[in-house]
Amino acid sequence: PSTLAVDSGGKETAIPFANAGGIKDWQVIDDSTLLLQDVHGRWYVAKLQAPARELAFVESLSFETPPSGSLEKLGAIVVKGKRYPIVSLKATTAPKRR
């Protein structure tokens, strides 16, 4: 996992069309924090309700959205069939390149 410090200040937001290819990339910060990039290049930090210990070792994720199709607080990520609710989703800056 990355040791990147993430600016998670600001207000809660949503990623539009997450259920239809709206999320382009993701990076693991730790077992309860992900960086998500939308198709427009904007980055978001998602905090999970509980640690997903296997997160650092997976090659794919699923996203659970409400009927609107936007990923938001109270949505979830699904890792190896297990649902992890999102408790915070905020815009952030792009991660620094290694």
C-alpha cells in the first residue's frame, strides 16, 4: 500500500456514473482508505467503515451505488464478494508520482 498523505478536507461529494465506467483508476492508501480517479482525471479519497485487509492484494473492485449510479457516501466497494460501506467520499489532489 501507498504511504501517501491524503488531503481529505472539504465536503462530501459523489462520483457520477460510477456504475457505468465513471471510475477510471484506484489506488490503495491503507486497508480502509482508497484513492479513486474518475474518467475526467479528478481524484477522490474514500474512507471505508471497516478495514478491508485483502484490499492491498486485489486486482479488481466492484462499486455499489444507489439507483442514481453515482458513487457516494453510503455507497460501498465490494472486495472478493464482501461489501465495505463508504463512510466518507471527498475530492482530493492527484497523488504524487513515484
